Amino acid sequence: MTRWAPGKKSAALFEAASAMIPGGVNSPVRAFRSVGLQPFFVERAKGPFVYDVDGNEYIDFVGSWGPLITGHAQPDIIAALIGAAHKGTSFGASHAGEAELASLIQRRMPGVEMVRLVSSGTEAAMSAVRLARGFTGRHRIIKFAGCYHGHADAFLIDAGSGVATLGVPGSPGVPPGSARDTLSAIYNDLDSVDALLCANKGEVAAVIVEPVAGNIGCVPPLPAFLPGLRRLCDAHGALLIFDEVITGFRVARGGAAERYRVTPDLTVLGKILGGGMPLGAFGGRRDIMACIAPSGPVYQAGTLSGNPVAVACGIAALSLLGDATVYDQLEATGAAMEAILRDSAAAAGATIAVNRVASMMSFFFQEGPVRNYADVQRSDSVRFNRLFAALLTRGVSIAPSAFEAMFVSTAHDDAVLERAATAFKKAFCEVEEG
Ligand code: HOZ
């Protein structure tokens, strides 16, 4: 079995970074720790490819963890970025782009009547929950085991993404009060939500959910799940918050709310929204959003909120996603990639379950079905880690964790998929041969 290792330049950069930056990285999942390796360092990226500092090319299925639905360094987005930067990188004051982007969001995302721009998905989720608490006068929230809503205190309970990848049960530094007010339900299990709402009558401000779970790998909602959440929230006077940081503008033009025809009270956005720049947003019902300062008493602010360069990139990104043909293309590319995963595993005699919604997907080394966090945890992580390395040696990059989704973009054309198919076939065979 070939063992992948980063090239000399990557290794040297990692060593230097590790002396100054905790773990050598600015976000834990980048460190490759759970797959027992050290990371490559990226020099540049273009279309469906990333290139490391040692001159290796990888077909990229990470897409910066979701934002790059039109591929790396997309020309329209780069042009927007340069054009905006020439006019100034930050004003700390209002500009026309903010309302333009707000209107693009409002026209696409069901239920978003008003929106506030922020700088990250974490900030958006944190602000949405504060708003839900301020609006309802209640303190508790319900989240789902394995769902990840950024790293604010209230969300680091049974969280997915890096928290799951590193096996952290919860994080030191989260006050007991925050932990106590976050109740954890089971994804795709309405009874678990009902039980919590009944046991905490009149105390739950909001149920927050990734409408397609994307931080334990890709786990789609069962048909009754999202409509059931809507019904339960209405019955108990709790707000329904969709965290569409991953799914927004990806699983449909209007995100999961459009795809599954369920309208939340509040929506959290990030990733694709900024076209690869740091940008988030939260929005929803007008009467709720009116509670945000300065129109209302719930405080929320940010020096870089609505940053003109990020906003310009966001407008360019959403403009590229304007018509249905893009989503047809993404659906076809996603289906082709799903077939590659299934066929190459079958050819190697590997047992995998594949979950896919449009252009986001995951494979799990198990028979499936994979419907929640407990199911995901039954996957064979040793096999995953071996496959991860075997893919890198063949020039394919997927997220360094079985708890993350794969993404395809409009830049993943037939030729790229053909190369990926060969790599996956060989990599699966190598894993099964041991
Ligand atoms: N799954 C994470 C965000 N959705 C990955 C990004 C990170 O934590 O660095």
C-alpha cells in the first residue's frame, strides 16, 4: 500500500506554521490529523484543480468546503473582486452593493423578507439564535446531533464537522449555561424533537437544523422530516431556523427551502453567498428581522459587515447561478459523480453507501442507510483514511474527514470526471487489496 506524504516544501511550511499557529492551521479540519497525515500547502487553484507548493495538481472535491460552486478563481468573480477592491477595501459605511445583494437573496430564498449581512456562517448562526431568543423571550434551542452551525458556544454540543472529526465531546470554555440551554435531538427523528418540545414547554425559542445535514457527510432529510419540524415549531411557538450555509444556492437556486418546499422563519447563509470571500447573512420574516438593531432592541453589529469586496463577489457568484440550466448541469455532474463512486467501489468489491443531494454527496464505508449521526459513526474510518491517501497519490483531493461532504462545481467537466473515475477505481482497489 502506497503511503502518501506531503512534498518537501509543504512539509517545511507546515513545520514553520506549527511553531506559530496552533496545530499549524487556522481551522482544525485542515490539519489532516484524523486521517493520520500532514497537509499539503496550496499555492494556487483554478477551475476544478488545486496546485500545491510542490507542483502537484489535484482534482478538487472540497471546493473550499462548499463556497466554490463555479470552481476556483472563476473569471467573473475575480473581475468583480478586482473592480471592487480598486474602489476601496472597506468603508464601514453603507454602499449600493448591500441592497443589491440583499435583493438577490430576498428574491431567491423562500421566507427571507429582510436580511442582514455579516462576515461568516458562524456569525450568522449565532446572530439568528440571539434574534430568535429576543423575539420569543425564550432561552432554549434545539439542535441536532452531528449538525454544525459554526463554533459559537451554544452550538458546540453534539456538533459535527471538525468537532466530530476530532472526536471532541464538547469544548472546554463553553459555559454550563450555554450547554444547558442547547437541547440535542436526533436528525430525521421527529419523535425526538417532539419529546424535547413537550419536556420544555414554552421554553424553546428555536429549532435550528441543516435542512440537508452536511457536516457529518451528506445526510438528506427523510420526506416527512422538514414538514414535520415546521408543524412542531408552529404547535409549540418556536421559530424554525434553516442553516443553509452549505445548502443555500447549492441544492437549488433557493436552497433547501425551495427544494423541499418548507419555509423557515429564519435562514442562515454563508459559503456560496460570498463567492469564496468571507460573507454570511441571516434573514427571514419581516416582523422578526425588525427586532434587530437599530430597528429593534436585539443587538448585532460588525465593522466589516457588508464588506464591499465580499459583497461584489457575492453578487457575481449569485449572478452566475441565475438560471435553471446551471442547476440542471450541477445535478447531472452530481449524478455522474455518484455513479463513479458506486461503480468504482463495486468494481473493487468495496461496500459503500452513497448519499447525494444535487452537487453535494458523501460515501460511507458501510451498507447504509445513513440517516443520522449514529448511522454515520458506524462507517469504517480506517478504510476511509486509506482511500483518502490513495486518492491523493492519484491527484484527487477530498475533505480529510469522513464527516464532511464532497462537492462538484460547474468547472467539473466530463474530462475531469473521467480522470477522477480512473483515480477512484484504482484507489478503491488499493484499499480493498489491503
Ligand atoms: N464543515 C466545515 C464548515 N462547514 C469545514 C470548514 C472548517 O471548519 O474549516
